[in-house]
Amino acid sequence: MRPTSPSRVFIPALASLLTLTACAGAPTTVPAPAAPPTAIRVEVPTIARPGGETPAWWYRDGAAQAAARGAMAGRAKNVIVFLGDGMSLTTVAAARILEGQRRGSSGEENRLAWENFPNTALSRTYNTDAQTPDSAGTMSAIATGVKTHMGAIAVYAGHTNDCTDSLGKHAQTWLELADAAGMASGVVTTARVTHATPAATYAHSPNRRWENNAQLPADAQAAGCRDIARQLIDATANGRGPSIVLGGGRKEFLTTAQADPQRPGQHGLRSDGRDLIAEWRQAHPQGAYVTTAAELAAADGARSVLGLFDYDHMAYNHDRIATGSSEPSLTEMTRAAIRHLSRGGNGYVLLVEGARIDMAHHEGNAFRALDETIEFSNAVRAARELTSSEDTLILVTADHSHTLNLIGYPARGNPILGLVRAAGKDTPSLDQAGLPYTSLIYANGPGNTGASDAQPAGPKHFPHHPKRQSAPPTGRPDLGQVDTAAPDYLQEALVPLGSETHGGEDVGVWALGPGSAAVRGSLEQNALYHIIIQATPRLRAALCARGLCDGNGVPVELPKIPDFQPPH
């Protein structure tokens, strides 16, 4: 074991935890929170910030936060991380209300699936170079235990387009560590499987946009960087890496000469002539490549599964249902992944991303964002049904926030997508110009009511992708005759932008199962990795076997990927 050097010590604050009451549509019994576990102190050097924030410092500091909260007491066999991309606290509150109102209640008292979890915390989401972060840097922090730059995919902080520098900065992820420890692993997303969040679990790139070889600059290719799609195929070769990967993004794996099987008018993006889907199938003769929900169901029992259900991102849940799409739901994919991974005896790690929460927010469309959040809750509920809190640690969190706000003084039970009506009033509340307004509004985005090059002045409708504003609004529109609850209505936005931005405030973390009592207080986002590692004996043992733990068995030093070879 490598000793620690004395300096600053983290002292845990042991907070009392309350059992939450179940409400409409949720289980009637809630697991009582475990007693606060014994803290372990990890010494962390005092540094000048941000200059002293090296990868080694971030790793040790995250380890200290987790150990101080008792994560080492965890005995998890399995870990499932549910990542609601862009799922801000406002999104959670509004989705909770919408789901409750769909069930016939006033909504406010409803609970989404994770809101019955006994342990909660707040996560600080900034990147090393950004106050308001992106999904790549934030998921990389969760996946590697080290904060990094905006746009980074599991590499230590550097420059977005510097391939040469990044080659020496590959950061091991908990999915890669699980592979080395003999555990199974999987990735589920409603985005392209090469998109920022899923990619951060298996790939390494300074730039999240290098999803296929045609997006790699010539100098990056010459320096030896590989595109993300190719890294996925390489990561799953020879029985290694995630044995089940489900999501969208066929275009990143097909060549420019290949037409998409479900969209014949569109072709792949690869310019290197490599059909990566064919390469995966050749490497997995006992595996199943699937493109529909029916094929996924039929693949139950396959040794490996690659599911690419769309040319690009998967459909929004609302649109999938409305069009009768052949794509599986997030809940169906989650069930399939858990059944697949549960067959092994050494446990597993699984990422499940509700990716299109974020994308609907960028569109300025609260209806789809909240609907995606409700489906995300359904997936969490399915995971609880298929697992035991005795051996499975479930973490539910977000990578970052968004600019959605819940405003005004609407009465209890007021339709969450509707106009504000105060308690005891039959007519909408009015602004100082005498106009009604909605409970949900964005600070910026395509919902600004000025005229754009894509839609005239007035309320905007999905999809709206303006490149410029042709005239600013002369005032707010009268929403009295507008159906603001319609799926395609875009909430008003103050600042006109082609795409709504992320928010920089903290996001929630909810946890259940072994080690979950460590999820409390205010955490740096990279500490979530350390809670996962410390609470899972098989993962931390793999690190300690390489001499990366202190005298208490806490992993405190950066692992190097070449030092870990999976037992295959």
C-alpha cells in the first residue's frame, strides 16, 4: 500500500436522514436509511486553486469526500448509474407534478421513482474551465473521479483539439475498471451510443465531437487518435468491455457508401470504408445485433448485444408512441440490460442515460423534456423491480442543469404546462401589460417570441431551429387563446438563442443500496465515482492490488490504464 502524506483532513458531517413517505403511484414501503457509517479520513494536500488542481489532486480529493461519508462500508455487488441528462431540480419538480396530474391528482404530492430513495445530496457540476458545464466534462468526472475540461471524453484536463497531449492523459473509468475486475458491464442511452455521456464510460478523446473518423482532423489522425465509434468496437473486442450496448447512432458506424437500413435516403458518415457494425458482428459470432424492440426481445440470452435503433438519436418518447415506432423504450432497454448482465456471477456496472431530457430542453420544449423525465422514472422503477437493495447500489443523478424555471404563484394543482392561475381565481394571472403567462419559462433559447428566420413573431412551435433573429419582440404575445400544454408549444424564452443553454447550478443525487448512505451533503461531482468504487469491494480490490490504496484500503492514487489487464 502507498502511504498518504499528511496535510489537510476532511471531517465528515454526519447528518440525520429521514424516511420518505410514498405517494401516488409509488411503492407503499420505503427502505429506511442506514445508520451513518464510520468515516475514514483521507489526507489531501492544501493547494492554490485552480492552479494546483492536478488530476492526482482531484482523484484524492474525491476519495476523501467519499471516505469521509463512509462509502467504504458499502458491499455492493452491482452498480447502476441512472443519468438524467440535463435533469435539473426544476425539471424533477415539474415532471413530478405532470406525472401526478396525468394520474388524476393535483401533482405536487407525487413522487418520481427515485424520490423514495433514502439518501440524497447535491452535486457541483462545473468543469475545470467552465462555470456552466457540458455533458462530456461532467460525465467524465462521474466516470473517472477527476474533473476535466468542457468537451473532454475521459481524459484529464487539456485542450479540446490537442490529440497529442491527450494521448498521455487517458483516465480509467469505472466501466473499464469493472472489466479488469472481471465484472460485466453495459451502456444504455436514448442518444447516439457515441454521444458524450455514454462515450465517457468507454472512450478517450479530448473532443466529444470526434464520433466518427470523418470528424477527426488530419493532424489528430496522424497523431494516433481514434474516433469514438471505433473505440467502442475496439473496447468490445476479444470478450472485453460492455457486453450490452443499446442506443442510437448507426450513422457513426456505417460508411458513406452504405444506406441506412431504416432510412434508405441517408447514408453513413465514415470515410474510411470501415463498416464497424460488420466488424462487431464478426467479432461476436454468438452475439446479436438488433435494430428494433422486437429484435431486442428476441436477443434475450445472446452472449453480447449491440442495439442501434436509429440512424441518429433515438426518438423522443412522445414521438415514439405517437408514430408507432419500432424502437424500444428506455424502460424496455433497461430491463433487457439488467436481465443480460444479471446472468454473470461477479456482478456488473451499468449506465442508463435518459439523454433526450437534455435535448428537449435545448429545443425549448418543456413538454418533451418532462415526458422524457417521466419515462426515465419508469426505467428507474423497472430497475428496482429487477434488483435487490441488498446487493445493488443505484445512483440517480444529472450531469448538469438547464434554464427552465417554475414561476409565478400558481394554485395547488394548476396544470404545470398551463397558464398561471392563483388560488381562488378562475382567470389567469396577468403581467403588468395585462397578459397571461405560463408557470414554466426558459431564460434563453428558441422560444423567444421575436421574429426569426424560421418562424414569425409570436409563440414558437417545435421544431424551431433559428439561425438568427430577424426582429426582436415588441412585447409579449397574448397566450389566452394558445394551447400551452400542446406537445409542440415552446415556452417563452427571454434571450433569443438557436439552442437553449445549460445551467450552472447544482443538481440532485439520489441513492439506494449498499454504500448509498455516503450520498449526502454537498459533493463535488467527481466524488460520485469514488462512492461507486469504495462501495463496491470488487472494484476497490482491483485498485488496491495495484498498490493504489492507502493504509485503510481507500483507493487514493490515479490508476493507469496499461496496468490493468482484464482476466479473459
